[in-house]
Amino acid sequence: KTDYVGVKSCINGNNLCPGFIDMCDMKIKSRYTRTYAFAVDGMTKTVFRTPAEFNRYFPQEVTAVGSKPPKSSSPRLSTAEIQRRIMGSAYKLAVNGNTRTSSDLQSF
């Protein structure tokens, strides 16, 4: 089954949110902002979003996924890695679920 982004529905959240990076803030040069990478547009493009930006786009999915990593996860995971996994799962839910339209996802 192929969804709007042109990827198989069985794809996991790790592929949709593969990593994070601390980027230099354009307004305050000495400050860094943690952003997370998201594969969009059939996995041909990458966008970077902060957790706050992500939560504005997908509040229902974040609530549905919850705020804790799976029990099978290592207890040594960093806070940023836990956040990445949660957002990847929420984004997967948005992409594969029937709650979002294509235009909702494309505006992300």
C-alpha cells in the first residue's frame, strides 16, 4: 500500500524522523536550537522542525503516541533520542492514518 508521500505504509518512524541536529539560531548567533529531520514528499526532501513546531502540526498524533519510549528501549537513551522516536512514531501515525489530508501533510 502506498500513501500520499509515496512510501510504503509499513515504513517505520525511524525512517520518517531519522535524526536531529543542533542548528545555529539565525537571530542570536551564539545560541543553538535542536531541530529534528523529517523525510517528506515521497522521502525525497528533508525538513527540519523543532518539537514545538512539530506539536503545532500534529497535536493529536503526539497525544495518541504518548510521551514515553517503548519499554523495549534502552534506559540510557538521551532525551533528544526519546523525543526523536516519539515524533517519528507520531509522524508515521499522521502519514499512515486517515486523520490527515494530503494538504495538511504537505504544509508540514
